[in-house]
Amino acid sequence: MPPSVMQMILFTTTCTITASSFTVVSSWATTRTRNPPPPPQCFKSREFHSYYCPHQQHHNYADGSSSGAAGTFTRTRVLLKQTLPHRTIPSSSSDEDFFSFDEMSKLDQRLEILEEEAPGFLFDYYEPRYCSFSIAPGKTEKLSITSTAYALRALLEYPQDGDTIVEHSLPPPKDVIKALLQSDWRSNDLYAVSLIVLVILRMDPNLELLVDGSKNNGEEEEEDDGLLRTFMKMVMLVLSGRPQRRRGEQQLFSAYISYLCCSVYVDLKAATRRNSETGQLQLGMLVPQEHHFTDLQNQYFDNSMQSQQDDSGGAVVMVKNDGNNDAADITTSVNASITSNPSSTFWKELTISISRTAEISFNELCRQLAYHTAGSSSFDVIKLVYSLLSYIKSCNSLRGTAGRELIVDTGQEQENQQNRTQSNHNEKEKEEIIKMNPKLVSAALRVFFQQQDPTTGLWERGQPIYKSFKRKGRNVGNAYVFGLDALGSLLEALPPEDFRPYLMNLQLTLAWIELNRDVEVIADYCDPDTGECSGKTLRGWTSPNLSPPVGPKAWSTAQTITCLIRMRKIVRQLLHNDVLEEFKGKKQKNGPNDDAWNRLLDSDLGEPGSSNYRTIKQVLEQRVILPFANSVSSPSVGAAYSTILFGSPGTAKTTITEAVAEKMGWDFVVIDTAAFLADGLTNVASRIRYIFTHLQALRNCVILFDEVEEFCLDREAPGTSMESRMLTTAMLTAINDLRRTKQSVFFLATNRLRAFDAAIIRPGRFDMQLFVGTPNLNARLILLEQALNKVSNVLQEDKVKAMEKYGQFLQSQWAKDGDVMFMNYLEGKQFASSVASIVASGRELERDELERILSQQAAVMTARGSVREEYVAQMELSRL
């Protein structure tokens, strides 16, 4: 490497040590100054008591390189080889209370810093000519399969909102898919094949790009059809690699490759749907054809043993056919049925593969737990964790499947029909659907974290990716699984609450990630006089399995980034859950639900028939529900994050916001006056800060501030105290900060809009200001219809006549100087019930009787006198 580098980007790490904690700061800085400024504090960690951190100007590295006193380096690669001090890893949930809200928030901030800059790391390795993330950019002339697959998987973890670095930098998905399918993959390398299929299914779940391309004309159609056939050949290869019962513990493939195959099976099943027109089962937009099965009998590998090297140096094996009948069983099944129904045959093979994976992974998981309990040297943490992952994925995929159902949507009857034609073969293939055992999963997760190395935060390398690789002799580190890939896969597979007892473990791993970022410069030119060089900078991480260190690699960097993104999702969801529980919020467990929204009665905004006439349900659907359907941080145009709902008491403002939350499938929480007074009158200001800081941690949540105008009073009003003005100022800042997070939608419900300070209700803090009035004319008819539905002794035609007369009467009375339009929901419901009683008695509806009922209710209705005057004045204050 050159003796020095000008303007190169280096990873600098400094830290401050105290008696009970240490602080680490990581940044990418240019090494031009001899004395860099002291770093600010980044985070504290209570479990570390001492740590060695190099911060002097001259560094000696483990590989013999050093940095000069002038701020230049004799090596362009900076390696941090310190290890973390020993600590006790929690073995149960007894330590989960260790992480307070503030501590978890700091953990989230650390993850956020890494997550935001991580895409730039990956694009250091990107070569547009090949649509490839290369091991050695500029030195290879072909696509690197493993590096590209892992990099794409990491980038796909980021939200595709349209404004991200990911979407702007990546080539069109079709070009990437084409490059992967045309790469130098080998049919005997199930590792690479499963990675390619998995990434394609993540990029194009419905296979629209592949199928639409094959419908083109000319040479392009022929090329795209070839890509489609290549993809299906890969799918068949992965299907042929399913676990085999008779092999027991000695399966053909490692636990890691079996997990990748399982992931493909699950994604294929998720893309399965039945065509509504033809009734055929299809994979996205693709219908399996007979020619897709042509070579399936050859996919159980050749009879000869061959060994090659993949693009990351690992060994690839072509497994020898040792005379077992598993391959023969499968090919016999396929050949017997593909000519009659290739689509059903494909789905049957797919379902069997998932079920068999669940069974074999369950057995291996129990075996590894037994080895661990017995203290056996046969225990392997990598086998444990990937058996656990395969078990979780396959069981979740089979959830809801009928007892022995082999074909999607066909059930037991279809299987019985098949049994009559292929009884002997199908008897062998019947699959008992395995249900996931939560206690087994919990035990395996606990053992996994117990095996974490307390000095590094990582795990032993365990079983090689390729079983043919021998532990003795060569030391090829990338032939082993990187521990962060295992952790990242777990973080995706299990719910966030499962990781609450292990937040200390996650923080330990995060510390390793922060301290082991690596930089390497591939020099293009070096000045012979000064020794100063320029070149391409590679940033990222390298697996500790690689020895000696070789600098950052695209695949290990991608796996680290994937782990970081998923770890942050876990931490943020735990923060969300804690806040929701503290303020007694409502969690939506079953996704969007329209029931409450459909039951909600509508009210008018503006005069019916006028150009600016709207209803409140129309506005909320157009400005809140639909814009946030795909993303809360990047909604469609016109989205309203904040809305004031104002109106007379009893107009269902709380019911409206809860119905919005249910329709969106978001959680719901109400913050009322009591929440702000929880610490007493003297501590309201600090309580405001506390509440809003916690609310900013919520994601995809509808927040309602109910009747909190006492903390937002007009500061210019006569008699307003200094304390009240200070509270209003505090609320202004807090509301503004919550609005800027763009992570939730919030409403403010009040009966006294005019009492608010002008700065609260101005545009910018609240996007909309909606008057919530009484139910409109159509809603009143719905109330009568509901009342008449309970009447059984009246003909339907009589009910229709009654509805018509009732509607005509309401229309004639619907005016600001009348009484009908001012009846709230309960009063309107009572009026409709009285009318339904008349109809039930068999009497005709007369106008005089309707006027009598109305006058009786008007005498005791809520909106009378000054209340009605205020109601009329507020009708014109809506702001859309």
C-alpha cells in the first residue's frame, strides 16, 4: 500500500473513559488536520467499566502498519482490533427493566446514525456496468452473485418511498433481475441459486417483470422467455433440495442452505394465488407449465463428486447419488401428474417441501437443544439458530393449512381424489402439519444468546455453509456464516417482544459494529515524489471469520446493514409498545377494519348543494386515510398529519378518530387533561415535555388530544396568567416537534375553538380544522332505517313509504332556523325510534304528529340558546 493518502476518508474512533461508563464516538472524517477536535458524547453504557480506546496521533496496528505524526497513514486500511470487556449476559427476562425509555431512545439514536449512512457504504462496491456489488470493484468483469444478492437484500430493507438514496441509485429492477439470471451461476451450487431466487422474489413478488417481458415481440420476447425458463429452472432446483426424512441428521445440505431454501419455499407460497377467471393456481402472474418440470428428475444432482469455488471463495459440492430413493420418489410423482395438471403438481411439491422442512428442522432443533443441555461437543450454535429459523418460517407458512392438505385451496376432498389414483405414492407423501411450539422457540432463543461471546458480541462460526468444506487445512473464513446474518434473520422472524429480555445482548453486538467499521482505499495513482495517492474508498465491515483481516467486503457489509436495520425496527417497536402501554392506548392486532367506519354517521361541511360542500368522512378519507395507506413518512399529496376537530359536545369527535384508526389499521391513544396533571399542577410544564417526548416514539398511531384547551389558552386574552402563557408556549413547541416527526397522525378535539391561542390553530401546526356537527340528512335516514329493521310485523313496502315521508319532513325542516339539524346523535336516534314505534303500531305517518314529536324534543335538546348560537358561528370556521 502507498505510504500516505491525501484527502482519503478514514474511520476515526475516539472515546472518553470514566469510572463507571465510557463514551464512544464514531465518524467518517478527512485526515487533513493534525489535531482533530474533541468528539462530543454519543452514548453511555452502564455495563462497561473500562475500555482501551486509541486516540493518540500515532497508532500501531496489529498487522504491523502505523500512522505517522503528520496525520498520514502508512497503510490505507484502518482496523480496530480491540475487544469488549467481559460481562455477564442475562439468561432470563429479569434484566428487561434495565432499559428505560431514555436508554432505549439512545440505543435507537445510535442505530439511526448507522442506518442513515449505510447505503453509501454499499454503493462503494457497486459497478453499474454489471449491475453488481463486487468483491473488488474495478478488478472484476462479471457479476458477483453472493455480494450482489446480500447487498440487494439489505437495500430492500429500506422503505421505497421515492426520495431515498436506495431508489435513486439502483438500476431498474428488471435490469438487476436480468443480470442475476444471466450470471455465472451453477446448477450444483444450491447456495447461490437459492440466493438469486430469494432476491428476485423480494424485488418482484408477483413476477410481473418476468411475465410481462415474455409477452414482448421479436428478439426481446425470446430473451425474456429464456429468463423466465431460467428462473423456473432455479425454482425447481431449490424444490429438489428439500430435506429428506431418511437421511435424519445427515442431510445433504447445511442448516444455512436449508434455511435459504425454506425462505424460498415460503416466499413462493406467499405469492400463490388462484386465478379468478381460469381457476388455476399460479405463482404471481406465472402459471407453471409442463416444460418447467422437464429436467426436475435431473435436479437431484449428478452421480459424480465435483468441487468448485464460488465468487466468495467457498467450496461448492455436487452431491453423489448414493442409491437412496428420495429422488426417484419425487420424479415418479412429478412425471405421473405434470401432464394432467402441472400447476397443481407444482403447488403440491411446494407444500410438501415446506412441511418436510418444518419436520426436519424441528428434529434438528430438539437435537441441538439436547446436545447443549448435555454439554456435548456435538452442539453447534449455527445449526441451532438456522434450524430454529427454518422451523419458525415453515410453521408460520403452514399456519391455517388443513390437516393433510397438499394443494392450496383444495383441501381433504382433493387429496382423497388423488389417493384413488396414486394411493401408494400419496401415502408416502402425507404430511402432518406441524404447529409451532412457543416454549421450544423461547428455549432455543435463550440458548442462542447464551452462546454470544461477551468479549466480542458475536458467535462462534459453527457449521460451514458447504458441508464439504473441511475445518482442518485451509482457513477460508467466508465459508462460514457471519454471526450478524444469523442475528438479523432472527430479528426478522420473531416478534419484537421476544427480544426484550435480550436488549443487553443487542447492545453488545451494536458496540462491536460501531467499533469495527473498516476502510480500505484501492489506489489508482500515487505521486512518486510525495507518496500521496488517490483512489476508490471502500467502507464497511468484514467477518471476523476472515483471518488475517482482508478489509471490508460487500457481502459482510450488507449482512451487517441488514442486521442494523432490523435491530432498529425491533427497538422502535419496543419503544412504541411501551408508550402505548403507559398511556393505555389501543393496539390494532388484526389490521385495517372498516366496521367502525361504516357505522360512523356522517356530518356536513358547508351548505349542501354549494360548490365547497363536503362531508367530514369524505375529507378524512381523502386527506388522512388514503394518503397514509402505503407510508406514514412519505404519504401521497394532500396528506394531513394534524387536524383540529371542533364542535358542540356530543358530536362523536372521539368516535370519529377511533374509527379512523381502525380503518387505517393503526394503534390509537387518547391524551386528556388527566395525563398532563398526573404529576400535579406545579409540574405541568415538565409533564408536557415528558408526554410529547414519548409520543414522538410512536409509529403508525392515531393520537387524540381530548379537551386540552386549558393548556393552549389565548395568551392575549385579558386575565391570562403568566403560568398559562408559559404552558401555551410549551405546547406550541411540543406540537410543532410532534408534527415534524411525521411518524403518526394526531387530532385535537375541543368544544371551544375560540379559546385557543392563534398560534395553535394557524396553518403549519395543524393541517386541517374541521367542524364536527350533528349527523346530516342522510345519517338521519340511516337512524330510522336501523330502527325499522328491528320491527318485524311491518311489510317492507310500508317501511319504504315511512322512510320517504320521514325524509321529506326532515328536508322541509332542515334549516338554521329550524330544530332538526341541531339534534345530536342520541337525540336523532330517539326521534327515529319514536317514528319507528308509530310505524310498528300500523298507523300512518302524519306531518302533524312528526311536528309534535319534534317540538317535544326541541324543548330539551342540547343545542339551544347560546349553545346554538355558538354552533352556527362555528359552522363557517372549517379550514381544509
